[in-house]
Amino acid sequence: MQLRFETVYYEPNTLNYELGKMLRTKYADLPWVEIENHNYIPELTAAENRGFPKLKSLLIIGVRKTHKYVPNHKVSDWLVPFTSSGCRAMCLYCYLVCNFNKCSYLRLFVNREQMMDRLLKKANAATVPQCFEIGSNSDLVLENMVTNNLRYTIERFGREGRGHLTFPTKFDMVEPLLNLEHGGKTIFRMSVNPQDIIRRIELGTSPLHSRIQALNNVAEAGYPVGLLIAPVILLKDWKRQYSELIAQLADELSEKVRKTGFIEIILMTYSFVHNAINKEAFPGAVQLYDREAMVGRGRGKYSYRNDLREEAEAFFRQELADKLGTMPILYIS
């Protein structure tokens, strides 16, 4: 898969780093625009909502200055700010849009050695092994196509780290990762949804069949694996769609995945910001805001009513017990 960009915005000091120099050479044929701060690019934050898809064609290069780890209590113990933020895909529900408004374009951070040094220090000083979520702000499999950062990270943690790394992905470009010396220390989690939702809502991501095959391949390569059914979107025919999804997973997942993998399930949260951008940037897209099914949850955010959430949880627990009963459900949220 080739990622094409139109323009690179960069902080000048990024060119003092090895990765920054590599990117300068790799994208030498593109316009390079100097910026003061990757967190605030006035001409981009001022862009109109309808210009959102064009922003996704930009590449931003900076130095990560925020390194605060946030406690987590799901698959990982910590959420770790890492080598990228944002994504080239245009999933209509993406929470990065909510956090950064229109600025969910791909941002790369060139100080990867500094971030890995910090992560290894924390991992190796812990009294018990910890798990670090390094992919909460981006899709690292997609980013790896630009930087090879995931290869660097997996191999270095495999040699020097204690505990585990983990990340989710919606992409199938795992071939560069299959022969790495990972030491079983990286947990690979594939995010899935019904193919019709992928096609109409998870714009620019890999198709379902390819994601399943990628998960089978990384499991065969010795990685611990998980399956993330997320976000669950309660469209009018959601039971049919998700029943068919689970049946397809039962048919196509390898025996190794079904015997050793786990499942996470997360229902969609939507927002006023999403709704405003999607109406103008994707006028013909699926309407995700459902006034009857959703209630306000915090400032400008919506989630499904409690009774619908309970109905969905019961549905998934029964369907998965019937068709994928060997894979434990870690949580439904």
C-alpha cells in the first residue's frame, strides 16, 4: 500500500533527528512548509468543515513534547503517547476528530528513541509486568508504512523490555512485522466491523476479509492476539449485521486465534463535532446520530441509551458463546 501526501508541514528541529532526515529524503518531491508548533497550525485549524478530506492528505512532522502516561484498566495498564497521532483513514466516528476537531490528520513524531527510552525505563522498573497501549492515538500499522517505527519498536522492546506492548489496527499491512524477533511481548489486536459498515463508515481502511487474514498471519508468527469488535454501531439492522459478522469470524479465524485470542467490545460514542463535520464533508454518508437511540453523555457527546446497551451486551454474549465460545470476552463497554 502506497500512502500519497500533498504537502508536508514540519517543525525545523525535526531535521536534527534520524527519522526526520529520512522523511525529508523520502518526500523530497513534495512542498515542505515550516511551522512553529505541530499542535497549532492556524491555516489548518481555520479550514472549513467541508475541507476535512483534504486535510487528510497532509503530513505533519514534529517532536512529541507530551509524555504523560494515563492509567488504563482494560487490556493495558497504561495509555502511552507514542510515535504518531491521527490517521489517513476517515472513519466517520473517529474520537480523534472529537479531541482535535478537524486536526486528525497524520502527525509523526521523530523523537522515537526518547519515547522508547522512557517506556523501557518504566516497564523495567515496575514491580510486576505491565502492559502499555501504544496505539490509542493513531493506527500504528498504517504509520509503519511511512516510518518503520513499529518494526523498530517491536524489536527493541522484544530485546530490552519487560511486560507487553499492545495496539489495535484496522489495516492488513502486517507482512513487514511477521518475521520480527518480538519475543511474544507485543499483543496485536485487530478491530473489526461488518463489511457494510467498513465500506460506508470506516472509509479508507482494509476490508474485513483482509483484516481477518492479517490477524491469522500474526498469530501464526507467534504474536499474542485479540479481536476488537468496535465501535458497535446500532443501525436499524444491527443484529443481522453483527450476527453475520460473528459467523464470518467463526468461519475464517484460524484455530490458533480461536484458541488463544480474546475479544473486546466497545459501543460507539458520537459527538456534536462529528455530526457537524460529517454533514458538510460527507453529505451523502450514513447518518450516525440517532435522536431516538442516543442520549447526551458529557459535553457535546452522545452514547446509546442504557436499555439499548444492555440489549446489545446480551446479544453479543449469546452470539459469541454460540459461535466463538473459546475466545473470552474481556469487557463490553
